[in-house]
Amino acid sequence: MKKNILYIILATGLLQSACQKDFLDRKPPFAYGNSSLWTSQSDALAALNGCYKDWEGDYALIYMDAASDNMYSQYPWEGYTDYGSGAITPANTNASSRWSYTTIQKCNWFLENIDNTPMDGALKERYKSEARFLRAYQYFTMTQLYGDIPFVKNTVTADVANTLSRTPATEIRKFVKDELAAIAAVLPVSYTGSEVGRITQGAALSLKARIELYDKNYADCIADCKKIMGLGYGLFNNYQDLFRIQNENNKEVILDVQYKENDYANSDIGVMPSSSFGGWGSLDPTQALVDAYETKTGKTIDDPTSGYNENDPYNNRDPRLTATIVCPGQLYEGAYYNSIESSSGDYYNGDNNSKTGYIPKKFTSHLSDFTDMWNTGLNMIVIRYAEVLLTYAEAQIESGVIDNSVYDALDAIRTRAGMPVVDRTVYNTVDKMRTLVRRERRVELALEGLRWYDVQRWKIGSAVRSGTVYGTKLGTVDPANGKLTLSGEHVKVEQRSFQDKRDYLWPVPQKERDINKNLTQNAGY
């Protein structure tokens, strides 16, 4: 049978558990049929758990920043190098990395059949709301990346799937926002015990607010952010430790992908460290990202009064820099990281080492947290409360309303990180506040998979994702104390191009158009 964009077989793999922590029942290992499945609450739960399987993943989340100016992905076969460089084409098999209807079809099938199950009515509505969210999330992601896409709310056969045309993204996103509004009234604020990790009211409202911000629907975005602010979330007290496995499911986490070592493992942490730590050096933070962090004075590095020292560039900086990125001379895993000397095992030009000289630290700040970094139970955060505060602040700023609540939202994020509050004598206009909130989004949410969406919606691709990608300067690192001696220019990593009339959307995969002749292509591809 030809593979197609929508069709899946409802068999063994579909209904087995996603094995996501304890809240998913890891059974049964056999295929169901409609005649035998919908006979009890436990059957419905097993089917719902199948919808959770692979609805989002560690791989996609950590690689998405490589499509932006934050990161460089050095191995094309891992799927994101050509997105970042501007070399992607419809024929590239990597172009289909996020074009998937598997979760949508599973959710459609679940929603079509659960009403046949004899079970508590309120619980049934909650189950349906969880599935509706998972479906809505897929439609948000695909419309954001590809624009218009085929739109189905019911299961379809392969023959039907192969005739569908693309539906306007605006129509699909209206459906998604309406769905999220409806299910937010049904979903609980929180769960306890084995159900922690399921979709909550906060998740529905937060995704809705994200989409409203992206679509410039600021009034509704602000209203939804205010609702979320009243649900009991807060900022975790330590920025770096927020992403450690022992602190998962903390008060800042609104939505995450739940993993369990051995059963349903987060198996991609190992792509981040360099070879001396047993990693692949796959994802390399750029100099542009490093330069985005302010100094501890609250000023940017191009401000002559900021205290920035180009000969000691990582000192006296926003603490989020070294909490997010391992820079040369930084103490990491018991030694001072050295990617700038050819004699070092982490030299930037060595095999499986970062080609920028920087490696991600977020998620891997303590490799000792894991017995095996290729088999971990580390959850991947999809939405957290800091994003909601930044969303609220941006929506207010773009609405022309800069009041104390905007400063308070930004101050909360900055002071948690160890940075000074916003200087209100400097940041006192819409333009200046826009610049600040955009920088805050970049450094606060770095490496969490959201930067490309910001580049896309702000239409800054030509400015930030074209030209030369740079890494660190070379020099020496004193192994006794990490002291740097830098010389020369920054290493040059890659040349990128960006076409304004093309590159804000990804190409519709050619292999899908070969199957379905009704699929048109995005402009410029």
C-alpha cells in the first residue's frame, strides 16, 4: 500500500500505551476492533492513551531552534540543517518532518467511537477534551509551518485522503481556537497522582493564547493570559534547575511530554554534548544567540557602559547565558570546557564536536542526573508559565498599553534569572519595549523550540537568518581556572540565505504531492 498523508491502520501500534510516566496504562499488546473495544472505561482509556503517543517529542522540540538563528545543526541527515540554511527543497525527504496526520487520525477515530462506551459522563467529556486538544495542537503546528493544509475532522480512507485539497490556514486556526475555548471549560486545572501529565485547562488556554499572539489577536490573547495567571502557576525559583529531571512537573510547567526511562524514553539528550562527554555535538548554539544576552547591568553588549569585555566575553553576563549554553572556559562536568584549542578533545573542528564551539547546557546542565543520556525519563516542556508572562507582555505592548502589569511580568522573569528589573526610564515607548520583550523571549526560551515561530511572525528572517553563521573566537583556556586568552576572528560555520517570499513557510513535501495531485505547493518552491 502506498504511504499517504492521512491514512493509518488502526492496529497494534495505535492502541498500545504511550508509556508516558505512570498516567498511561501500558497495555494491551494486541489489536482492537471497534466491536470489542468500546465496552468499558478502561478500554476508552487505553484508546485515549494511544492518542498521546508521539503527539509531540523531544526530537522535534530540541531541533526546531536549528531552523532559526539560535542554532546550527551540523548533520543534514538529522533533518534540520537545510531548514536553517535556506537550502530546503520539496524533494528533500527532511521536508516531511512535521507533516503528519497520525495523531489527528487517532484522535478523530477516538472521538467518533467513545460515545459508545458505558462510563461516567463527566469523565467521558474530559477524555474527549484531551483528544480534542491533541488534535488541535497538531493543526496549530502544521498550519504554522506549512500554511494551508488538508483539514479533516473525521477518519478517512486512503482513497479519500489522496484527493483532499488544502484548506485555508485561517479557517483551521479558527476551528482550533474554538476547540480550545470549548474544552478549557471541561478540563481540570490540575491532576494528582498517576494522572499528572495529562492535558489541563491551563494547557488549553495557554495554547490558545499562543496562537492568538501569533495571529495578532491581542485582546483575546490578553484575556486568556489573565485567566491563566489565576490558575495557580508560578515561576520556579531556579532557572537552570527548572529543566532538571528531579524538578519536572513543577509549578511553572503547564504542558510537557512525559517520558519514562526504558519504557518510553527521552532518547535524544545525547545529541547535545560534544564527543568527550559521549555526545554527538549535533546542535550548536550560534554566536548571535550568545550575543543576545545582556550583561548583569541590564544593558546589551553593544552599549559602551554595559561592562562587556570582548576579551572575557562570558563573564558578567545574564546568568541565563551559562545556564543555557556551555561557553569556552566554563566549568562543566568537572573540567573547564575548551573548544578553542586544537589540542583539546572538544576542539570545535573535531569529530562529533560543536562547530560553533558552544554546546547546549539547558536539559544537560548535570549529565550525572542520567545513568544513560540516550535513555532518560526527562520530560520535555512544551509550554511553561514564563512564556505566558512574555505572551501577555508582548500582547499588551503591541496593543499600545504599557502599564505596571507589563513591567511586573518582565521583572518577574528577569529577577528569577538574577537580572535587574526593567529600567523604566529607558524602556518607556512601544518601540523600546518591543525590542526588550523580543530579546527576553529569545534568551528566556532559547533552545525550547519556539525561536523559529518568532522569526516567522515578526518577519525578521532576512535580518537574522541570512549571511554568515559565526561561532566563538579561538585562543586558549587555562585548565586550572578557565581563564581565557582569545585571539583572531570568530570561527565561520555556515553561509545562509533567506528568501522573503518563500522561506516563512516550509515546502509541502513532494512525496505527498506525488501521491495526492490536489496538493498545491507553497510559493517559491
